[in-house]
Amino acid sequence: MSCICAGVGAAPCAWPVVASIAWWAFSRQYDRAEEKLNAVLEMAPSFGRAHMVRYVYVEKGEFAKALADVKKYSPHSGRELAYVFGRSGHPAEAQRALEELNQRQPVDPSAFAWAYIGMGNKDQTLAWLEKAYAQHSNVMVTLKVEPGWDPLRSDPRFQYLVRRVGLPQ
């Protein structure tokens, strides 16, 4: 992983490294994903994609770590704040972050889907995923593997969306 850092930022080869690390998270091997992502962050703390470690923290129930990462590196991300606050059982803070997100334009519909899934609102999550689908959001490619969508897996509306995206069953 020595290619992660080159000068000030991340080298071009950082993308494949983080993509391969994402596999650990998508396969629910959170300890391994955390270890690898933190190794990347030690070398390149400003490499944004490696901060997906915050989602690993959420899945492990380590909400304080997730929130600390968001507040330090993405303090104005209503999507991520709403998601972490919602998942950690702080609905008032999640709602405030969602209201802040509503003030921004334009916003990818997937940001609202993430905020609502964090808050446990499946109906709104699915409504925003439908909008994301209509706009060809890149979040669609992760529907089958992203742990954040796990609460929706048994919902027929989610299953129908996955089929329409064309992901293998």
C-alpha cells in the first residue's frame, strides 16, 4: 500500500486499493475492513474514499467513532450526519441534519435515501431510492452488497428495485 501516498494526496493507484478493501466491508468482514481502511488513512488522512470506515464503525455499533470521523472530515454532510445520528438512536439530531440537507440544491436523491435509512424510515428510503433510480444514481450498483440497505432486503419494493436495476438475483 505504499502507493497510497504520493506527495500531498493519494496516488492514482489508491482507488483500486480502496475498492478491494470495500469488498471486506460489503462481505460483512468489518474488523478486516476497519484494519485496512485505517491503514490507508494513516498514510493519506485526506483520501476521502477511505473514510468509508465510518460506515464500518456504524455496522459494528461504534457510533462515537463514526460520528467523530464525520464531524472531522465531513462536518457539513447532512446525509452522513443524519445516517449516523439515526442509526445511533438520536432522532432529533438526525432530523436536524436532514433539514440541513433539504436546504441544499441540487442533491443526489441517494443522499436522502441514506439519511432516511439511518433514521429507520423505510418508506421514505424506498421513495428516494426510486428517485435515485430514475436519475441513474451510481448508488444503484451497490444495492445488492451495501450493508446499509440490509433493513430493506426483505421488502418486496426493494427486491423489485434490485430486479429493475438488472442486478443478478
